[in-house]
Amino acid sequence: MASSSKYKFGLLWSVGFVAFALVPVLMTSRYQMNLASHILIWGLFAVAFNMLWGVTGMLSFGQALYFGIGAYSIGLFVNHAGKAWYLPAIPIGLVAAAMLSFLLGLLVIRVSGVYFTMLTLAFAQLAWQVTFKWYDFTGGDDGIQGIIAPGILANKMVYYYFVLVVVFISVWFLKRLAYSPFGLILRCVQQNPNRVRFIGRSVKMNQLRIYVISSVFAALAGSLMVGVDNSIHTDMLFWTTSGEVILMSVLGGINQFFGPFVGAVILILLEDIIGAKTEFWPIFLGTIVLIFVILFPKGVVGEIQHLRHRLKIAGESGGRHETHASA
Amino acid sequence: MSGRKLVAIAFVLVAVCLFSGLASAQDKLVRIGAMYPMTGRSGLYGMDSVAAAEMAIDEINGKGGVAGYKLDIVFTDSKSKPAYAVRVAERYITEDKVHFLFGVVSSGVGLAVTEVSKQNKVIFIGTDHAATELTLDNYQPYYFRVSNNTFQSMTAGAMYLKELQKERPWKTITYIGPDYAYGHSQLEEIQYNLKRFGVEYQLISKYLPKLYEPDYTSYITSIIKDKPDVLVCGFWGGDTVAFIKQAKAYGLFEKMLYFHPDAGGNYELMSAMEGEMPAGLVLSARHHNNWPDTESNRKYVAEFKRRTGRYPTYAAEGAYAGIYAIAKAVEKVGNPDNSAALIKALEGLQIKLPEDPEGFTSFIDSQTHQIVQMQAIGISEPNDKFPPAKMMLGKWKIYKAEDLLPPKELLEKRMKK
């Protein structure tokens, strides 16, 4: 049983990888590859965010801060120190995000619930405001343009595969983490913090760990974004960016590991299709999101899992054929 | 339960299908991909730009198009978000295969889109974003701007203040403008130009409230306490309206001269204020509905009113100019595909626009790709010919287009970057 689910999962995993890998081959225009890069990067960002929220129960409204750090690390190094700094700036950004999230984490995990959410929001807005106003250093609200990845990465197709590989490795790592003993402790932190203490583990320590890990992957997503758009701006640090990953997670389902990734696919495609067709996009996007949330309170992936589960039960008790469940 | 779900799913499907109309595929089209904000506080700028661009296209296509081509434009709401606009621009270039990128109200979005234009070697016609950087520091050969930038309006502003000193001696200035690049660069540019023209003055205070600030009371009382001779203002859109409404209640306009040379004279202000608009404010904008009093401008304003039911704000004329610039360039080259030839055609292009007075024709400076136009600064006075506005600008002072260009040393310094 366990090995068959493992096999099934491996299959799903490779189908996803191959589907994304085929985008540049099958695409009818380069735009579809651009869209797929956005989906991959936002997907990683949303999955990393959901390690905090869905898994550990810490709703951070400030992950845009780390997304921005990843992007601005490259932008600032390239702008002030030269083009050669593009690649070194990625690990530097990740280390910076790790250090900052560790220090801020020490502060913000002292409180929980809505206070935690508000504090994360406050720090992210602070960073946004500094970036927005410090014209000489960050370019202010004009942002930084013309940041081109070096060498063969400047080729959009090569860069796409680079993004694909980095995102899949990262998501795979996060998935392993989510179902490791550490992941179980994180779930326990959400469901019953007292029990965590009873078994001799520290709630705060685990919260801090996952806060740092999630932030580092958010920064990685931010740094990958630079090569796609070739320009960065303060919006990346703004609260709406944090809000977007929350929305993606809700849409896809916060209790499913891949929920936020699917949420990213849905939201980006919807935004794109509706935005291209009408200037009244907020009405339609809002309505569709509303319908999703009302109809699928567990998120799209959550509801699919739920449906599969019910079909399975119905199939077993009613003696029906089991192949239905594969839907 | 499942029935309800089905109904809702059907609803979603219908909603999606509604938008997936098939694109009409005609041959021989000049395809233009436009991005404007259609929502939020700058939404009116976008709506007016779209209406004016469509009007210009109908006029041109009505006469049979250019060089055997019809003009075709698609619009997308840029949401005033640079990242989203970059994605839209990419889509325009790779899926819709547009020949020109077009539009943009926010300079931040403009800076991001100009990068896409440069990478993909697709010409970008900027219609209504004023940041001087785009034609100086961030200059790239595929970018052209068809409305004045803040440097031009602030140069005209400095000239006005210099002349004013002779008629009505003034010594001190206070500046107020939004706290982002647009607000900061106007202050810098007016100071630079006042210094260049040898005007002796003192900047006694400056205030930079955040963009879309709802309450200016504390700024207004501070400004009144500072007692400047002239208040130079750098707001745009709804911010100007809110500030003037609130400042009027404090009698600010009786205590100092209100001077707003970049976007203050926008018709949006006059129509939003209606009877409350104070007289005697010194304002300008990139286009005026009642200046120049030429056949061409009257016809443009009347036609816009006929099509939309409202008078145009200045943003509209930028978009109108952009379409005509494209049409003229394509006509010269004979096709919209050769971008190198189109750039050559656009450089130095002369184009007669509604905002050009008799005897002057706007032209695109071949060095910076910035359009060169006259600037008229006027004073608000009673005039109800453009309802709902009760005041319009008058007592015009006109500044020659050539005099508003940045001096050579500044050009060299900033274009080198």
C-alpha cells in the first residue's frame, strides 16, 4: 500500500515536471514560457509560505519582505558593484534573508495569532517604505531596470529550465521536510502546542526554524523572478505581494502540500485571461475567487482529495469499480 | 448540494466563455498594444487615453488607413503595477505580435516597459508619463515620448516665475508634492531652472505628503504659517482636487500665489471643483481644452465630447498624438515591420497636433526621442463654456518649445549613464 502510493506520487511528480519541461517545446509563443516561469516562481513562493501557515499555523502577512530581499540583493549588487555580481548575489541574498529572518523571527514568534500577523506585516511595510524612499541606493519607487542574467542564462529558454530545476528541487526539498519528523512536529505545533512541550520539544525553536526556512525559499523565489522580468520594483515588498500568496494558498487549499502551487496556477492564469479580455477584471476575478472559496472551502486540491476519498468509500461499499477514483 | 455546485460551475464556465471571443484576423494591420490604468485613482487618465486613441484610429482608418494598412489597437489594464505591465508587454510582443507598445500613465510602469521594449527591439510610444529619466538617464533607441516631460514644464514654470518677479516681486517659495519620484523631480527641476535663469529666491520649506493622502490639513496650516510668497505644487489627479478643496477652506489662496505648472491645469480639476474652483491660480497642463483657440483644437475637443459625453483631460491628447505619430511613421516607411526604419522616421518627425498654436508644429527631438511642444501657463478665471467646469484658464503666457529643452551639459551628463 505504502509503496504503491509512493509509486503513484512519483508518477505525479514526473508528469508535473515533464509538463513544465515541455512548455518551451510545445509553446506557440514565447509568452507561454514567460507565464510558466511566473507560475513556477509564484508556486515556489506560495508553497514556502504555506509551510508557515498551512503546516505550522503561523499566518505571516510579511513574506513579501523576503521575496523582495532576494530580488533586491541581485538588483543592488548589479547596479552598484557590476554585472559580474549577478550570480554571487543570489546566495548573498539567501544568507541575508536567513539572517534577517532569524533576527526578526526572535522578535515576532514571541507573540502568536493575529499579533504575529500584524508584526510581520509591520516589518515588511517598514522595509518597503525604506526601499521606496531611498532613491540613491534602491532607486526608490522607480525600481531598477535592465538586470540581465549573465552568460547563457541570458537566453530566456535556458533561464526557464534553470528556474524549472531550481523550483522542482526546492519544492521536493520542502515536501520532504513537510513529511519528515520535523514536519510532524510543525503540525503538532499548530494543533497542540502543549503536547509538543510534553514530548520535550520546544515550540518556539521549531517556529523559528520554519520561519527562517520559509523566508529563505521566499527569497529564492524573489531572486529567480529578476531574470524573468529583468526589472524589479518596490511592489515586490508591498503587502499586496504577501496577500497574493495567502490568496493562492486559500484557493489551492492550505492543508494540502501542493495546494498553494495549484492556487498559483489558477490565480495567475485567471488574472492573465481575464485581464486580457476586459477592463472590468476586478469584478470577474473577485466573483470567481468568491465562488471558489464558497464552493471549495478546503481549496481546490483539498476538495479533489476529499472527492477522491468519498468516491473510494462509495466504491468500496457499493461494490463499484475502483477505477473511478482515479479522477 | 451537488446541484448547486453544478450551477456554480456552469456560471464560471459561462463567465470564462464570455471573454474568449475570437480575435479577428485581418491581413495588413498595424498592431498596437496599449497599456493604461482603467481602475483606481488614475483610472480617468486611462479611460480618456483609450477614448482618444480610438478616436484617432477611427479618423485614420476612416480615411483608408496608412500605406495600405489599417491601424488596430488592443488595450489591457496595466493595474498601475510594473510587474503586471511587463507581463502584458511580453504577451503583446510574443502572442499578439504587436508592432508598437503604447501608453502607460505611471512612470514606474513606463520604466519597466521601456526595458521590455529595449530587450525585444519593439518600439514603445510613451503617451502620458512625465518622468524625465525615460528620455535621458534611461534613454534607449526604441522609446519615444509624445507629451512634454516634467523638465519641460518646470523650465516653463521657472521662466514664468522669473517674469513674475518683475511684475510682482516675490522672494520665497514653499514646495508641496507627492512623495515619490514624480514629486521629487519636479522640485529638483524647478530649483535647477530657477538657478540657471539667475532668479534670486529662497526655498523656505518643502512638504512631501504620501501619494493619495486624504487629509492635507496639517500641511495647509504649516504652509500658511511659513508665509511663502509662492506655493509651488506638484500634485496630480485626485490629489490636486483634494488639496485645493481643503486649502480653500483655510483661505490659503488669498495669502499666497498658487503655482502648479505641470499637471495643475488639468481639466479634471476644473470639472471636479465646478463652482468651488478659486480664481487666480496659476496653472498649466500638457493640453488645454481652450488653448490654443485653433480650428484643430476646437474640433478635437468637440469630437471627444461627442464620443464620450465629457470633455477630455490632458492625458487624452497624449494618446491621440501617439496614434498620429505611429500613422505618420508607418506612412513614411511604407510598412510597420522595419523597426530600424521606423525609428529613423520617428526621429525628427513633425506632427501637427491639437495643442499646437498657429505657426508651430510639434516635433520629436532626434537625440532624446522626446517630443518638443509649446507650454502655455494660464490663470484660472470664470468661464462656463466647458461644463461642468465654471472656471477655465486664461491670460495665457506662452513658452517656446525650443527654449524648454534641457541644456547641452545636462543632456550629456544624464544620457551618458
